[in-house]
Amino acid sequence: MSAALWPITARIVTALNTANGTGEHETAMRLMKVMEEAGEATAAYIGMTGQNPRKGTTHTRADVADELCDVIIAATVALHAFTTTPPAVLDAKLHAAARRLHEIEVGPTAWPTPEDAYATAPGITYEIAWTASTARTLTENPHGDDVDREYWLRKAALLDRIALEHEAEGVPNGTDEIAANAARQLIEADQHGEGDYSGAPYWPEHPATLAHPRGYVRQEYAVWAENQ
């Protein structure tokens, strides 16, 4: 993903908002712009293949690529009208797509089993109290140091363990997705942190990690627990 995508499209959105407002009509226009750009990409492809015998070959693969980039930009601009956090929404969508890709799915023995990962973990009740206390301290001291990785790791592991209990009972009650979201928070922290993760066998950016975020939590917790 280009680092320029979000800053530049945010500037486009600001300019459009200033010029046209943010009413329902303007939102509809931005959606229609996506369709317009998609139509131009389709037209460029037809021109590339020379499908119209009267016109012949009028476009190149580079032309199609250029039009597809316009589709991406238009869609990103339109996305701002439906969420206040477009990057996070797109990231969540990409993670969901990664989970569906069979070619990057990892066999069940590739990650530590929950039994192995959490063999020496404190009880769930204790971890709930520790996580809540740490979160409260962070809230009371918003200008203190950055959140320590241990907090994200233990929180993700706690929620994974809770989800596992509900899954074993056949009633996940949404705890599986809550656990997955906490796992993604840890992954994001490791991606932008100081490299104090094990990364064995899968580092934070690895497709297997994105496909199985809770597996990554178990991998990292097992290594962390060994060093305590």
C-alpha cells in the first residue's frame, strides 16, 4: 500500500468538502465517480484488446493500469464519506481477505497449541485484574510513556483464552472476533515497535500472521513466558 495514498486522498476530500459540501448528493456523486472511473478502466481494456474492429487497438496495458489507479483513488475518496477511520476499515478488510486465502493458510501444527502456549500463564481472573489495572493506569496518565508491549501481549492472550473457553462450549458469543481484534493490535504494535518480538517462525508482516492473528499471539506469548 502506497504511503502517499491516505495523506493525498485526505487532501482531496478536504478540497471537495470545501467546494461541494458533505450532503447526501455529494456523497452520491463520489460513489458515482468510482463507477465512472471503473467504466474508463473497462474502456481502456477494450481498447487494449482491439475488440472494436472499427477503432482497433487504442490503449496499452499501462493505460489500463493508470485507469485502475484512478478507481482506487476514487474509491478511497468515497470511503471517507462512510467512516471516520478509512485506513483502519481498509486494513480490516485486507485482514479478512487474508484469512480467506487458502494458499496462505497454515496447518494447525504450525502454531503452538493453546495448551503449550498458556501452560504457565496465570489464571484468567488474575489476568483480567492485571489488564484492567494496567489499562486504568494508562488512562489516568495519558501523557506518560508509550504503552508497553507486555500490555498488548497479555491482553491479547487473555482474550484468546476467554474465546477458547467459549468456543469449547460451542457459544463464542463474538469473543472470537474480539480476540482476533486484540491480536491485530499486538501485531500492529510489533510492526511499528522496536523489534522485541520473537518472529519465529512468523514475523508480524508474514501472510500467515495476518491470516491467523490469534496463532501469532500464542507464538509470541509462549516465547515471552519462557523468558519470565
